[in-house]
Amino acid sequence: MHIRIVDRFADLHSHAARWNELLARSRSNSVFLTWEWIEPWWQVFGAELELAVLVAEEHGQLVGIAPLMIAPHPSPGGRHIRTLMFLGQGGDTLAEHLDFIIEPGRERELVVAFVDHLCGPMRRRWDALLLQRVTEDSINRAVVIEQLQERGVVVATRNEQPAPYLRLPETMDSLLASKSSHFRYNYHRNRKRLLAMGTVRFLTVGQDLALDKAMEVLADLNRERWQEAGSSFRTERYRQFHMALAQRLTERNWLWLSVATLDGQPIAARYDFIYGGKVWCMQGGWKPAQQNLSPGTIMTGEVIAWAIDHGLREYDFLGGEDQYKRRWADAERTLVDLEAFNPATVRGRLWPRLRSLKRALSPASGS
């Protein structure tokens, strides 16, 4: 088996066709690790970052990918901490379920080899490690922690957060029957009230709407819904990335983007991903004037009903404890961050001490 470091994105393109094939076989099969997410993400956010992808091949076959990059972060001393992160992590948008991509059954072997590289040939290239939003039950996570700590790198698990999801039944009726009578009553009542207000249509990209128009409506409704509290669709890079991503997902039939209209006027939108036999919850928005009808719940119900009709197995609400997720979900995962500092570099040794000192001296730490 041969492992090499890919530090130019142009060189990574040679693996593009096989990337998704390995991902689909792996136990880390997440839409946020697909080439369709990775490529536009790097094009939009990668200018100030350093690629550090580890690729493992055997007999001409791709058997493992450690999709990593090095990002500069300012430190108290005025110099940058070089932080090893997952490719596609951060950058003004959200990625979850991040992990190494490995041929099933070879996880331990490949993770050991990858950590050997991180603590061997690459040991001087990074000062800190921050792997965010990894599923707690990841088979790779435990081996990463074990192998780093065997090499003297202390790993902390931080920022645990729930990630609710809904296991989809065979019919929408059976799903609603499993919910409380209060939930069912409000869902049916609000949907009937909305339909009675005028002509309601649920328009989808690819059938009723052009993608660029639908994305524009989604962005407007999201901003109206969240006002000053929102962060999505607020920057040009965010909009640029999601437009490029949506185009790629549309080509693969991996996009769910729907707009509800009342008498021809948009009132709500839902933007999700269809990948790996499930729906991945991303974004939505609605007119505040219709908030009493729970348009967000109605739109979520639409995509769930579609998913059930098409034989999908799960609606993944991703991380966070939003009440609307709790109302629909019937199970939960845990997402965690892994943090470590590299004892092989001066900044890796000093940064934890400087950070502790800064916290000790901050006014909030006083009695």
C-alpha cells in the first residue's frame, strides 16, 4: 500500500471519479464528503488554506482518503497556529458527519497509516488539530484518538451536541399516527387553513422552477424568517458556494428545493439534500406573516412525505437542538469535535499554555 500527500487541488482531480465510489462503500458515507461538496467548497473558500489530503492506493485501487487541510488561526503571540482540519470544514457554511473515507473492513489499518503520516512526514506542518462534527459512533474516531495518544498527542473531545433524525416509516399516515395528538391536530389544522386561504402550490426545482430563481427565493425567505439573528445567505461567498453546490446536486438528482406559493406569491421554501438513501436537512425560510400557520412544519412535512414515497430510510436533521427537529425526530446521534496540539512544534507546545493563561487572566474568570 502506498500513501501520498496531495497538496495541490489540481492533483486531487485525478481521484475525483473514484472519490465518490470509495465514499459510497465506506462507513463514512456523508453528503458533506462527496466530491460535489468538496470541489465547490475549495473553489470558494480554499484561497487562504493549505491542502493536505492523504491518499492511500493499493494495486492501483483507491482504498483510503484522509480529506484534510491546514488553516491559519491567529494566536496571542501574533503568529498563526497551523490547524489541521477536515477539508470542507468551516468557511462560512456548515458541514457535518466529517470523517476519513476508508474501504470497509480496513478502517483500523488505514487510520494507523494516516496517523503515522501525520506524526511522521507531516509532523512539522501543523500545530493544532481540530476535527469538527464527527459522529461519536464513528469507527475511525476511536482509532484516531488511540493512535494519536500512543504517539504523545493528547486528544480532547469537545462540543458534544445532539443530531436528531427521523427513521422513515412506510407511510406518512403511520408517521403522523406515531406523533402526539397535539402534533397531529396542529399539523392537519394548519395545512387545511393554508389551503383554504387561496391557491397553494408546492413548486420544485427541475419540474416547476428554474434553479437560480428558486435559490433567490430561498435566500430572501430565509433572511425574512431570521432577520438579524440569521447568518445564512448573508455573504457573497455563502451564496456563491450554495449556488455552485446546488447546480452540481441537481445534475446528480441529489437536490430537494421546493417553494410554496399562495396565489402566486412565495411564502415558504425548503432546501435539502438527497444522498445515500436519506434526506439531509439544510435550510429553509418563510414569510413571517404566515408564521401562525407553521409554514416550516408544513414544508418539512412535504419533503418527508416525498422521501417516504421514494423509499428513503431517514431524514437527518443534523446538529442542534431546535424545537422543530425534536417535534419530528424519533432518534438521535451525537456529534463531537476532536482537539489536539502537536508536541513536535514550538507553537503546538506553547499554544495550550498561552490559551490557559489568557483564560485565567480574563475578567470573566475572576471571582
